[in-house]
Amino acid sequence: MILILNQYFCYQKQAPIVPLSVTDLEMSMVSAQSPAYWRITSALCLGSFMVFNNLYITQPLLPMLAEHFQISELLASYSLTLCTLTLGVALLVYAPLSDALGRRALLLGSMLGATVCAVLISQIDDYHWLLALRAIQGVMLAGLPAVALAYMADEFEPDALLSAVGLYIAANSLGGISGRLIGGFAGEYLGWQEAFLLMGIFGFALWLVVLWLLPVQRNFQSQPLALNRITRQFRQHLGNRWLLPAFLVGGLNFFVFINQFSFITFVLEDAPYHLSSQFLGMLFLTYLSGTLASGLSGKFTRRWGQPVCMAIGCGLLMLGSLVTLFDSLMVKILGLLINSFGFFFAHSSASGYVSQTAKHAKASASALYLLTYYLGASTGGLYLNLFWMWNHWTGVILGSLLVLGLTLSLSLYLAWRRQQALKEPIHSVNQRVQTA
């Protein structure tokens, strides 16, 4: 099936893959601001926008789903966490497949499958079936995140990669915002099933645009699909002392950040705020500060280095969390704005750091980063729910600060290691990164 998709989705017949010399590879890399750069970046950003539309559509609908199906807040949140869990696990399958078969076909085929799932969800009225389809949809949504950064790393020059990653992460946040807005407004005025139907139609339209824009890769070098090699690559990445802390920073930050937004919908739906689904959906406009942060991250990582920017993002997350403890609705929104800026600033820096630091099997390295990222999203609700039952929102913030203190420490550790490495000869650093 994958081979059929690969032939169908390619614009042209690919030439046999032969190893490129260093000179040939450098000449074929896409430079920043070139037409090819904008075509590829636009396609991947639109695809990312569509993926995160579908992923987060249920978050403003959680109180509505809890009431409609007569289930608890925690069980309602499974409509999001189960989808992120299967997405994270599926990354481990897509990444080695893309290293062997190519990025484009997997990306396009999985996007199409996700839109089909959205339409199917709109036709059911049983919560168990909703969870089952959301789990399948998570598998489909994993295709683009698993290969997008590896596609960029294959094709872009280093400076182009830094700026493209920032734009790509910005598209993630915009997709999350619009998905929640569609969920909130469509759910309020039409119903939760109609919200999924609208999302399916919108997603198919975006898929057609990505199909048209995204070109066949020029620098992709196929690797044999061998289980021993794949497991060895994953072990090497997990054992790499330059990569593992970045995996944990991304995963634990998301562990806190996304689940804070889930619990605060229940805070603001209750007294004294009494916000409806549409206004809960508008709450996620605070992600716009994250969009700004992602766009700025490339500039600041070039100046200060990615680990320092990761540490700054973690510090801002801690500050924003504390600000949300005030009772004023406007001050809570300010805290969420700070949180979004800090989270996406750290996330953009960490994901770009992983793509640049991995010297081989880049898709597998990106997949491991995203696996920890989405496992964090899937399990953070269980962790924060313990603090919610203990002391509601104040408890959630206390639980958050315990985790964010760890991610700040890991970021500072990487910054220290980078500073030490700058004092060593370049060839020595490269050798240590590859064998760490």
C-alpha cells in the first residue's frame, strides 16, 4: 500500500537513488528565501495547520462531551489524550518507514486518512466509538509530524532550516488555535458532530493544496528497512547525552502546558466565570503569543544558542503558571499568554536542536522527540488530575511547577555542555556528539 501511495503521490518518476558527494549535496540544498524554500515551507506549514486543527478540536468541547455522554471530566479528556497517545506511538512506525520509503507519500496518505476519520466521527453518537475513531485518527495525524522536520533537514541549508522550523512550529500553534475555535463555535451553535464534519471538509481542502505544493525530495537517501538497524538507531539517539535532555524538555513541558489548558476549561466554565463553549474556544487565542514566539525563535537561537532559548521558555512557563493563580479573568488570560509564548519558544528551540544535533537517521530522532512530546500530552492529565482533586487549580499549578523546575534544569545543563563544547576543537565535538 505504501509503495502504491508513493507512486501515486509523486509528481514525477524519481530517478534511482545514488549517493551524493558532499559538493553535490551542498549545491542541491535549498537556501533561505528561495522559491523552493517558500513552496516547501508553505506546504509543510499548511499540513501542520490541518493536523493540529483535527487534534485539538475536542478541547473546548470537553464540558459539552461530559454533559452529553454523562461522563466525568477525566473521561471526557480521553477524547484528546487518547488521540495524542496513538499519535505519539505511531511516530515510531512512520519515522523508519520514511527513512526507507521517502517522506512525501507517507505524509500525504496519512493526512487523507485523518480527514476521513473526522467525517466518520461526525456520524456516530456513542462515546466508545468516538474514542476508537479518535485513536485511529491519532495514528493518521502522526504522519506529517513524523517526517516534516526530517524533510526540512534533508532539503534545507542550516540557516534555512532554523527559520523554517520556527515557521513550522508557528503553524502548529495556529492550527491548534483554529481547531479549538472551530470546535468551540461550531459546537456551541451546531453541535459537536457538526464541528467534526466541518473539520473533515476543511481538512480535505487543505490536503489538496499540500498535494499541489509539496515537491518530490531531491536529497533523500533511502536506508534499508531493517529492524535491527532501526532499533539500534533508536537506542543510539536515546543514549545520546546531547539529545536525551532535549527529548525530556519537549515532553515534560507539553506534559504540563496542554493539560493546564484542559483543566482551566473546567475552571472557567464554573462559577464565577460561567464561560460557554464558544468563549472557551476563544480562550485558545492566547496561542497567538506562541505563534509569535515560534517565529522569533530562529533569530534568537542563532544569537544565543538553542539550549539557552529552551531555558528562557521554561522560565516563562513557570512565570505564566504563577500568574494564572490570580482570580481576575483578564489576569488569568495574561498568564496563559505568557505560558504560550514560553512553551512555543522552548518547543521551537528544542525541535530545531534535535534536527540539527542528530547526525544520522534524522526522522527517527525527530520521532523520538515527538514521541516524548505526545506521551507527555497523553499522561500529563493523569498526573495533574491528582493535584486537581487535592486543591483544584492551585494544586494543578503546584504540580506544574514541580515538573517545570526539572525542564529548566535540563535546559541549563544543555546550555552548560554547549558552552564547554565551544572551548573544544570542532572535530572533537563532532566525534563526541556522534558517539555520546
